Amino acid sequence: MKAALPLMLMTAAALPAAAMAQSAPSVVPVTGPVVNLSVTESVDSAPDLATVGTGVQTRALTAKEAMSANAAAVDKLIAAILKAGIDRKDVQTSGINLNPQYDYNNRTDGQGPKFIGYEASNQLTVKIRKIAAAGDVIDRMVGAGATNINGPTFGIADDTAVLEKARTKAIAASKARAEYYARQSGYRSVRLLSISEGGETGRVFPAPMMVRADSAAKGTSVEPGQLSTSVTLSVQYVLEK
């Protein structure tokens, strides 16, 4: 058994090298100049998701009273949001705060601010998946006692198809630009060497995002506009004769 060991080791060591020789890919040599390009292309589309921040603030002489009153107010607000057709999974607590409040007015020399109680706040982030209903949902929030409204910000729930369109445009634009450089430099064709998608996908929100009071309907009108979804590609082409 001991005499067979060296042969077994040699055979095991030889196998990876043979496998590597069989699977080694052929490499096409680069004989022409290489063009490095960075291309960004965008696709505009209508948003199908609106995100609104809302919440309630309450004040009381003691911290317990302020938090208790706030909890009741938040329950009322959430009930109104759910009644408006929003799924509970689309309602998320984004912040709870409790802070002492002081009166800094009418201070005499040598006296500090006067303590006047506590302020409690509970903030919610709400996803509205029916853009047309956004104004009504906001009105229901206010009607249920919301003391602040932030947003909306718009988005696309599933942007896979839009991203693919942007990538297709970016690839076509990069090839067209490389072919232009080839023609201008006396070369006949181009060959793709590498491609990578760099950075984060950008979404340019419309400016301004309008949430305005409609005097005729006495409700809130939300204008979603269009979103621009962009993709940036870094590509290399070799120019060939």
C-alpha cells in the first residue's frame, strides 16, 4: 500500500492541469485600438406607486398622557387609511418621538425657560398603489386628524421591464457611437470586449411634485407626471479593419 501512494499523488496532481488544458477558452487577439465608452440612457414612464408620509402630534402635561393621547390618535388615523383601501402591509411606522416642551418667551433675568409639558408624535409611511386614489387618501388622513403630510414621492412597483428598455437603448447607443469612431478612424467594424453596469439606477422625480387644493371639488389633486428611469453602461469596443 505504501509503494502505491506516490503514483496516486502524481495522478491526482496531473488531472487538474489536463482539465484546465481541455477547458481553456480561445482568446481572440486585440489588434486595433480600444474605445472605452460610458453611456446613459433613460426611459420615461408613468408611475404606479405614491408614497406619503403622515402622522399625528399630541401634547399633555405628562409624558404618559401625551403618549396615550397619541396612541389613540394614531389608531384613528390608521383606521381611516385602511378604510380608504390601503393594505395594512403598506402602512409602516417610520418614527415615534416624545420630547419635553418649554416656553422661552417672557423670561426674566436669571430664569430659565418654563416647562409646559410633553409632545408625542408618531409618523407613518403609506404606500398608495392606485395613483388616482392618492388625493382621496390624503384627504382622509387629514379628516382623521393627521397633523402633517409629506410627499407624495412617486415610483414604479416593478421596474424590471422599464430597466430592460433602458439597457437595450444603452447597448444600441454604445455600439452606434463605437461604429462612428471606427468610421472616422478608417476602421470597418467594431467588436465588443466588455460591458458592465455601473452605479445605481436613477429615477428622476418630476419637479415640482404637485399636491394642490382643488377649490371646485374641495379635495386634494395629485399630479404624478412621468418618471425617468436611467441605466449607465461602461463598455469597451475594439476597432477592427
